[in-house]
Amino acid sequence: MHHSSRDTASAHPIITLTTDFGLQDPYVGQLKGALLKGCPLATIIDITHAIPVWDVATAAVTIRTSYAFFPPGTLHLIVVDPGVGGQRSILTAAGDGYFFVAPDNGILSLLVADNKIEGIHRVEQASFFADSVSPTFHGRDIMAPVAAALAGGRSLHDFGAAVPLHELTQIVTPAVVAEADGLQLQGLIQRIDHFGNIRTNIHAGHDRSNFDFFDFLELGDQRITQLVKTYCEGPEGGLLVLIDSSGYLEIAANQASAAEILGCAPGEGVTVHFVQK
């Protein structure tokens, strides 16, 4: 398979990192060191190291909503790997002008669902790995050297056999349920960010006209009636609903933590009510 982005492969590739490592341990530094060993001219950008531990679903949404903000040809390395050392494969992938390296645990499955992935190969060639591989840190000893080689111009075929997309591990994301009368959408809280904004799994998509008929959002015994375009439209400390920068419905508060005000957690249900059109 020929990937045209290779025709303009940069001598200074960009590699991004998305992990659940946090910053209090040396793991992120070791990962960057391993990347620079294999690709000394790489620019390494942190998307985030604060994915909740082992939370593959949040990692999948994070890469889905972040990858395209980088220049074409960027390689995205995603290491959220609860199955490290087990039987799960490691994957290299290309699509939409970008490259990806991640474990086969569902992290790339939303990109596959979005028809963004053009080719995926299983990593089988141990010649790319570090000289000694820790069974507990494949991110450093396998994924980073593979990512460095791919960023440096190697092709997907060099690492192992192609994988049919239907064989990939799928992520199980709870579906958003629409009531038959079209007047309700039931979803749940997907994540809470650093500001206490509450992202739901309800995606407004490009057609936001449905939300012209928004009535209120119900969360526990709370009803939030204010749908705004941006945080400062609500009264200070007041709860509001908006569509966030990635197109998901979000519950927020103007200069306050909505999560603290509501005392809620990921996984809790939310219902959006619409008025009759």
C-alpha cells in the first residue's frame, strides 16, 4: 500500500504522546528518551498523560478528537495498555495523512469506525525492539522504537503483516439512545476535565439544528435549562449546557466546576429533553 504522505516525509518528524502515565514517575521521560534514540530529530508533543488509568475508551475518544490538529505526516503514539505483556497485539496504522502506533485494545477502533484508517499492520518484527524488552513496559521498549522507525520513514509493511479492519479489537462504547418520539436522548457522562466540565457521550455532529429544540438536560434530580454557545453567557457560577470544542454535549458552569456543583461521576446517565418541533 502506498501512502502519499511518505513522498514528503519530513526530516524533522512530529510524534505525539497520549498516555495514562501521569507525570510523577519517570515513565514519560523514559518513553521520550526511547523515541529520541530512534529518531533524534523528532519533535515530541504531549497531547496528554492524564488519561484515567487503563481507560481505553477515553484514550480512543482523545485521539479521535485530537489527531487532526497536527500537521499531516504526524505520528501519534498512544500508550494506554492494561494488557501489557499479555496476548494483545501492537499495531501500526496509517490514515487521513497521519500515522498511529497503539496496542490492539480498542484505542484505534473509533478511527476505524470513522473510516479514517487506510491500513493497519501488526507489529511482529522484533528487530525494531529495544535490546531488552520489559514485559511491563512495551510502550518504552517496543512501541517507542517502532514509532521512531515509522516516523523516520519506514513503511508499515516493514513491521509485520496487514490486519483486516474487522479483526481489530472493538471498544465497547455505550450507545446514545433516542426515544421513539424524538423528544429525548439518553446518554451518559464520559469524562470530567480539569475545569470540572462534564463531557457526555452525546455528539451533536455537524448538524446542530436538533439542538435548536433543546428544552432541558436532566442529571439526577437536576434540570439544566440554559443552552449557550460559550461559558460566559451564563451567570457566574451558574450551570449551563453547551456543545464543546469536539462537538460533544457538555455540562459546565461559568467560572466554576460543574462536576463539584453536581457531585457527579463518569458513567452516570443524562437525558436531554427537546420541545416538540
